[in-house]
Amino acid sequence: MLPERYEYEFQSPSGLEAAENRDWWAQARCNDLAGTMSGLFFSEELQDIAKAKQICALCPVMSECLEGALERREPWGVWGGQLILNGRILANKRRRGRPPKHPRPEDQLPVIPIPEALRETVGAAVGAA
């Protein structure tokens, strides 16, 4: 069960909607109820993003997390094994500045496949940066 701070109702322009069902959240690998991993999941550093994606790759609720993030149009972060910016999945990310002639191995992010059930809905939500 989630702490009370996570159980809220969302007021949309069209009216009051039911609270999102987050029963799966208790099974998430990133959920320690203290927020100690938020630095990894909301970092701009490629090494941190890679670590967050690796944590997600072994998570039993990865598809629920990604689906919820896309529905909410999360502004940024790693959700369900995917890097999201402005509600869209980023196909890749590189360091700031001029790209090197030969990419550094440590700058390569792990590729986490999008769960089969979400591939059709995600197709339009994939971008590059």
C-alpha cells in the first residue's frame, strides 16, 4: 500500500477523475519509500540514466510504470526503463556540446525493450534528442 501522500485524486479540466490505481507501486524496484533513488531517475548524467534503466530492466512492474508515465505525460525522467522528455520516449541521448568523432562506450545507454503490450500505443510517443 502506498503512503497517503501518493493517494490523491486528480482534478482534470473535464471534472474529477478517480485516483490512479497504483497497487503495483509496492512491487517496484525503485520504491524504497524514502526517495533515495530519485537522483538516478531524474539525472541529466548518462551514467545515472544508465543505472536507472538497468534497475528498471529487472523490475516486475516495468510495463505498468511506463504506461502510467505515458498516460500522465511525465515531463522527464526514467520511467519503465525508458527515458522520457515532455511526455515522449527519447530514442537516444548524448552529452551536451559537440559530439565526439568516436562515441565513448560509457556514454552508451542500455537498450531496454518496450513491453509488447505497449508497443502500439508507444509508437507515436517516441522521439529523439
